[in-house]
Amino acid sequence: MALEPRSERQRAAIDEIKTFSAHNYAPLPVVIASAEGAHVTDVDGNRYIDCLSAYSAVNFGHGHPALLAAAQAQLGKVTLTSRAFYSEPFGPFVKALAELCGKDMVLPMNTGVEAVETAIKTARKWGYETKGVPEGRAKIIVMEGNFHGRTTTVISFSNDEEARRSFSPYTPGFVHVPFGDAGAIEAAIDDDTVAVLLEPVQGEAGVIVPPLGFLTEVREVTSRHGVLMIADEIQSGLGRAGATFACDREGVIPDIYVLGKALGGGIMPLSAVVANRDILGLFRPGQHGSTFGGNPLACAIGSAVVDLLATGEMQERSRVLGERFRTGLQPLLEKGWATAVRQAGLWLGVDVNPDLGTAKDICYRLLVKEVLAKDTHGHTIRFAPPLVISESDLDAVIEHTLAAFADAAGHV
């Protein structure tokens, strides 16, 4: 099914965007004007439950009071100095984040893919200067089905041909193995391997949760072979998967955390690579940087985000509400309307039975019922509501989701 904008006002706004913006996204036909908590409101005043959270960037809800207060206080002081000078909020932020991760040092950047690129450079530098890999031969093992961003280096090891097509030549130095297969990782390691890069839960792929014990095995294999374990927790971290980090679900501590999205509270782009001194301490002035990386405004918000996570409340809400959501969607499997429902905390991937149509078709039906979710890979719907969503709103999402699938089944 296709869905038209709900008003001429929204149609005009969408037409303007389509005229003057590059078409590198295919949004659902709704124009958001304001947001609060787990809700967004379009330009016509229609109110929706947000079940995407800007791909987990808004884990703590739109306009969380503590995060807004931190941002507003810093706005009146200084927002940007560049790293040519020290800024007051920088030290407290990197200290708090290092302590949250149980690591020594933090290298802040802006977007998630910048942090991934930073982690790649970090691993290669460690490989050459510490492990002794000959210059130019460093290899990083990556997972099939991965998503780490869309820079030229990162798409070089993507399996998504839509992301890769027409952007070659690609960057060498990456080896693919199946996600969830620790034996394949071990078999791929050789003397030139410097790191294994993985998402503990693959988000863009459809909330793909690896077999229990996989992360533990990866940690053992990488430690035994002297290879860095890099966990891209940009989407899965900071409470989304029911723990501070998705790696915590197996009690695993990687060598390098890659963080982003929710770290900026949905207010500022803020990302970071976090590791111990023997890894991040290898960098020297001039070898890496970013004008906006670690800016005072982002750091003030990031410190407030760490404070929110320090209580454990958000992680517990994610775990409990995620289980409630998963249970509520069980009828989709029982009726054969969905072929799989995967869950990690308050993060679900639902595979739509193709007999009912595409995942986007179901997302259109949800939009009409004023629930916003997003499709991926044609057949999967991702649900990631803010961790502050109320039980009543979550129950409404469940009800509307079942109804949307029933509508689709009724039109088969």
C-alpha cells in the first residue's frame, strides 16, 4: 500500500524537501514539528508515539528535562572552542564516560561513523606500534550483515550493495565472517589481524541477536590471539539493549567501546571511542582530531547522559518494558502474521510474513494509527521507543501493531 500526506500543508512541506534536498532518504510521509518524551507532533497537530527514537539517539525521550537543563546552562557560557584550547566541561565528561565504561581514556568525536573510523585508525595504529604488524598489512575482521555507517571506508566492508554501488574503489584491509560464529572468527585470524569489529546486536540488519555465548567466545578468542575486540555500541549501548552496554548481557568487556547516538541525548551529535591507555595513549598531537569533537555544549549534555545512566533506572526500564513488548507481540507469531520477533531490551525486530505485504506497508498502517516505526531490508520492522515510554503508551503500541497486522491480513 502507499500512503499520502495527511494534509495539503504536509504535502507542501514534503514537496519543498524533495525539491531542494538530495534524495538520500525515503522518509514516511509525516512532517514533525515538535516532540516531548515518547511523543512527536506533526505540523497539523496530530500526535504520534515515537517507536524509532531517531535510531536510538533519543533513548531518554525528546526534551528530557535534565538534558535540556544541561544544554541551556552551557548555551549561555560557551558552545565551541575547538580542541586548540581546553574547555571547562571537557574534563568532567571524559572522566565520567571513562568511569562508566571502566576504561582509562576517551577520544570524543561527533557522529557514530566518525567514531567507527576513529576505532579503525586506533586498531591499526595499535597493530603497527604495539603488536608489530608490518606497515600496510593490518587486517580487521568484520561481521556479515554489519552496519557501521556510510563513509567510503565503512561501506568498503558493508554487505549492503545499495550502500556500496557507485562508490568504489573500496578500502582494503577487512575480512568478513558470519555474525554469531566465533569459530569462523578464530579461523580468520592470522599474524596480520589487529582487531575484530562487531555490533553486539546488529541494529540496521533488523535487531539480530547473536546466539547466547557468542560474545563470550569472541572475547576469549581475541584475548588468546592478541587481537583487539571492538564493540560498536552506537545503537545497542547506553540502555537500549536492557543494560548499559549490550556486551553486559554476557558480562563481556571489549578492548574498545564505540559509542554515539544516545550519548548526545538527541540534542547534539556526540560520539566517542573509549579504551585503556595502552591503546588510546598511542595517539600524538596532529594524528587525529575534529573541530567540533568534544565541544563544550556536547560535553555538558554527555555528562548529563552519564548521570542518567548511573542510577540504572533506564537500563531496568529497557529490560522490563522490552519483555512486556515482546510478550504483547506474541499473537503475531501465533497467527502467522510475523515469521520472527527478536528482542534485546526495548528494541525489537519483527519480520513480516510476506503474504501480508512489506514491512513498509505495515509501517504505513501504523502511521495512520499514530505510531511511528521504521522498516529495514524490506521485511523487518524495527521498534525502539524511548526508554521513558509509559506502560500505557507501550500497551497502545502493542494494540495498534496487532491491529495494523490484522488490517493487512484482512486485505490479503
